[in-house]
Amino acid sequence: MKLRSLVGALAIVALSASGLVFAAPVTAPVVAAEASQFDPGNIISDAQFFDGAAMGPNEVQNFLMSQVPVCRSSYACLTTYRQNTPTMPASSGRCDTYQGRSNETAADIIARVGAACGISQKVMLVLLEKEQSLVTSATSSQGRFTSATGMGCPDTAACDPSVAGFFYQVYFAARQFKIYSTSPNSFNHVAGRVNNVRFHPNADCGSSAVYIANQATAGLYNYTPYQPNAAALANMYGTGDGCSAYGNRNFWRIFTDWFGSPTAGSALLRTLANPQVYLISGNRKYPVNSASFLRIYAPLGAVDYVQQSVLDRYSTAQPANRIFRDEGGRLFFTDAGMKLPFATCGDVIDYGGKCDPSGFVQLTSAQAAAFATGPTIGPVLGTRSGGRYYITLNTKREISDERAQVEASIPAGMNVLTDDAVSDMSLGAPITRDSIFVNQRGGGNYFFISAGQKMNILGRSDALVGPAAITASSLSYESIQRLPTSSTPFTGIVRGVGISVSSVLSPSGRYDLVNGAVGSSTPTTPVTTDMLSAYPYRGSISPGSFVTTATGGVVYAVTPTAVRAVPDWATLLTVAPSGSPTILTVTSGFVEGSPSAPPILQSGALVNSPSTPNVYLVNGLNEKIVLDSFDTAAEAGIRGSAVVGDGQLAAYKETAGVLGYRLTCGSKSYISAGGSIHELTGALPAAYGGSSLALDPLLCQRLTVGSPATQFIHTNEGAIYLVSNGQKRHILNYDTYLSLGGAVGFQHVSDGFSATLPTGPDI
């Protein structure tokens, strides 16, 4: 489609052979547009140009009536014009559906097309005026309505009949400006770069480089591709010279005369030469000194570019902040396009403002109305990333959770805004409470809070939080750094207030430490009872219990003094009650924080180390028994020996006495004979006499229990003896043996065993 490329005049008086339209002199308004304020790179702001809600039908009609109170045309004026309008389908990114109506007024058409296509009704009125003087003409002809906006009317050919007529002229002109906007690189003049813009259709008149600051200005140049030269600007309300073109000059001038500055659609202004942005309100300009503040005041429009002389009209005030005052005297905190009213002047001061003009931005009522009204702002401000802050004297103190807020006597509730809302405030020490886990937000690492200090958590910190998520909260890295660090790490071993038993926290709950497990040297953290109760009770850990961690894969034996690794499954079976181990899962912090010792040895193993000549029998988890003869071990069924490290052997306490043939397991007495142990029942313990060495139950369970002992023993030389009163008496013949009760049998013993019994008289 060919577009009108020549310049429209305010009042058309003639068409020359070149197609130029000359501007007839007009009477300047009382407040005239000043040529010095015309910026060829920023004729009108995007905010003004693309405001499809600038005027409604009644406002358009009233404006038209103010220009032509009485129509004298034999055809029509815009105030009286009506036509049936067609339905125009929606065009993605350009215009919404326009629903046709019968007998629509020009005002309705202008208002509804502007709304459908997102083009300001003010722009359409100025376009109609600068092309055909339709707004101010009381004697318009039909021809002016036929080509009302110059749409489809090229310089060198007749107008396109497919877009002729008032409705089509208005609709397709508005739509064309949206086409420029949605396909900017398809046309000659492009926003955001320097463009070569001609002064006149005659190439000899020249051109100049123009940085086009926005899409609206680029669209005007694509619609009418000329800028005014110095002569046209020197006679703003008249004609210039033979190289003058007036279309875009007249657009700017008419808009300024009717509606004020075309670039004042935004209150945010800057020059091309200086990146400093100012917020314009009344007769003041407030420097906007950060990107966050620029986002704050985005509801006032996009940043527009103006000449320095425009900014020089305004006095410079203090830099813009987040607090503004409307013309009704109300003070607001603003963020995310909202304004939140303050209840008191003290609140204003807490949020970094003042209640005098030096502490807030004064906005007009219209500017203040651009912000949505939110709830009254209180002392607690939440952010969308999860932070919660107590605001006082322009300082933010992060609150760990709602309960900490209550315990600190801070009023309940909070407003939730963007993170920018607190980004410019100083950061103070956080407000926390005891006995909670605090996550470094976004980092995954946890700390435990106790007595106002943060404790580093030994092991995998997140594993502790599982069942007690109710006690977990988060703080930013910066807030966590402002907490003092405890010199004691958090091991997961805790004790509730007023509770004597310590507990081990685990991913599934808690285990009480009983019977002196791991001793008293393990760091224990006092916690509140409600924090402790958040972990379900799962049982107890005592000496002899076995634990593992969620990720380590190593099994540990708990002893009265330490937590010791079990090197392999075979060893575990020797130290597990009944040879069937129960393994509890705890956090690695418990293992790392408890006293450690070398790995355990198999209970019942015979061992020695490089630095000691003694051989020892490992007795359970904690003791070792000196072996002065391998025969005592062999008679009990214990054979073989191994060399272990000095430290590993030293971790076991040496018992008093040596391993003999008399043993005690629990309440029962035994003798060792023939590779097994035999219980001494009734009066037999006294009969055999001598001392009996008590063995650990873990060792006892490894020994083979043979038939119960009798009072008869059989030695290697073939003799049978009666054991009585701690002596052995040789039985000389078989009949005597039977008469003494020999039918019950005897135990065959070694020579070493036999030697421990003194020999009495023969029988």
C-alpha cells in the first residue's frame, strides 16, 4: 500500500506540481509552541502516542465542539458527521476487533478506533487537523472526509480508493502506526539509532542525521518522511522557504497547542547527551539515581528524551526515593506499581523518609493515581524471594520466622513486595529465636541457632532438619554473616530444658542416649522442649548399639567412651548381641562430634601388637584379657592370633587377671575343656575351687557350650579323677568310678587344666 509521504498543512490552500502542501498563516494561540523546544528525534513520547485510553467518545465530542461550536458546512463538520461503520477483525499485535455500528458519530469512530488499535485519540485529532484541517474547519467538504488522514494518498498518484472515506482513513491510519511498531525494521526510519532524515521531497534541500529516540517519532517519519528546516521552525505558525516541509512540525505544534507538551506523557525525562534521568513533577525535577528507583516510578511512563532546555525549566530537588506525597497531603511508600499509605510520620522516618519536602517526592494527583493503592504499610516487609524484614530508621533486620517476630514483640503480619523494596536500606543483625535451623537462602547450607549464635553443623546439615521442618527457617547470606559464630559445633546431640537425658537427632526422629553411651565429653546443645518434641521418639542408644549415617555406609559401635568403626561384617557379627545386629541411622554429626577411637576388633580374637609381647583375648567391645598360655584359649575353643596396631590394641582396657580354665558368663560358671565350655551346676563350682574370670556377654555368645560338667575329669595319660574340694583324686579302678556316680561321664581335659588342680589321695 502506498502511503502519504508529503507534509500536511494546518490549512490547505493549494497543491503545487510537486505535491507539497503549503501552510497558510494562522493566528497563534495565547500559549504558543516554542520552536526551541522542538526535538526532531523526539517529536512525541511513546506513552502519549500509544495511549488508547486518552479520551473517550464524550471527551472527543466536547473537544470538537470547543473547536467548531457552529457547523456551516453544507456537507458536514466533525461535530455533525455520522456514518455506518463496518466490523473490522482483530489483527494480532495491531488492532483488536472493531465492532461496526449504525450511524456512528465522528467522535465515536475516533474514540473507538483509538481504543481498538492502541493509538491516542489526541494523536488522531492532531492527524486529522494537520492533514485536512478537519477539526477546526466549520466549512469542510466531502473531499476532506474522503482523505481525512492522508492515508493511502502518495505524492505522485491519486489516493487509494480502498481506504477512502472517513472511517477507513481513521482506522487504517491508526493500524498503519501499529504496523510500524510491530515491524520496525521493515521501514526507513527506525527508533534507537541515527537516521538520515530529509528536509523536503527535493533531494537538493538536503538532510541531517537524527537520533530517533522512540517508536512514536519513527512512525511519524515513516508516515510523513520529512523534518522541518530552520526556516520552518523560525516561523512556527507560518511558512519557511522553498525547502521547508511542515507535516511533522505542524503535528508537534498542534499537539502542543491543544494538549500540552507531546513529550510530557512520561514524567521521566533525560537528554540524549546525559544518561541522568529526572522525575518531573510540578516545577521540580528529582534525580533518579538507580535502576531500582527507575523501576519504582515506571507507572509514570517510559523514559523520554528531551532537550536540555526543557529540563532547565525545572528546579532540581533531592534525589527521588520510595516515598511520595500526593496533592492531598498523604504520604506513600511505593513499589511494584503500588502505593502503600503510611499511618504515622514515625513510619515514614523508619522507611528512610521525612515528613517535610526534603524527605519525599511530591507528585501531582494524576501522577499518584497511576499507582495502584495497596494496604497500609507496617513495620514488617516481606519480599518475594522469601525474606521478612523489620524496618526501623532506614535499617532492615531480617526476621527468621513468624514466631521470632512474635517473640520479639513485633506486630504480626507483613506486606509482601519485591526485593527492590529493601535493597537500598542498611542491613542490621537478624532477629531470630533459639533452637531453630536456619537455611542460607538459595545456598542449601543450614546453621543451628542457640543463645543468639549460629552453630556450624557437623556432617550433612540438611539431614537433621527432616522431621522438624517446622523449626526450620531461612535467612540471606548477608544476614547469617551478622550472627556471631559459636565456638562449639552442633553435633545433633541435644538436651531439652529440664530433661536429664541427652538425645541424638536423626532423620527419622530422636534416640535417647542411655547407660553412659559415648560418655560426657561429647558437646551437647541445650534446646527448647518444643523443638525436641518435634522429633518423634524412636528408641535409645546405649553402649553396644550400632549406628550408621545416611550416606557413609560405615557401621559404628557405640561404647561408653567413643564411637568406633566396625571394619567388616564378620567383626560386626562378633560384637552384636545374638549375632544379629540392629543398626540405627543417625546423622554424621553425631559420629563426627563424639569421641573417636580406632576400629573395633572381633570379640574373641587373639591379638598382639608390635610393641608388646603379650597376647590378648578381645573381650567384647572394650576389654582385653592377658593370655599366659595358648592352652587356656584352645580349651575354650579359641584359636589363631593376629597382629594389630598399637593404637587399636591400646583402645581396649586390660582386665585384672589372666585367662584361665574357670570362666563366668553372666550368672553361670563354666570350665573350658576340649574346645568348648561346660557349665558347673549345683555344688560343682565349689568342687573345682579356684577363681573364675568373668567374660563379656559378647564373648560368651561366641563360645561353644558343651555338655554340663561333671565331677570327673580324664587326662591325657588315661587316668580318671574325682574333683572335690579344689583337688583331683585318682580313681584306681572302674568299679570305684561307677560306685562314685561315674555313669554321668567325665570331661577330657588338657595337661594344663589338670595341673591347675592339686592332687589328693587316691581312691
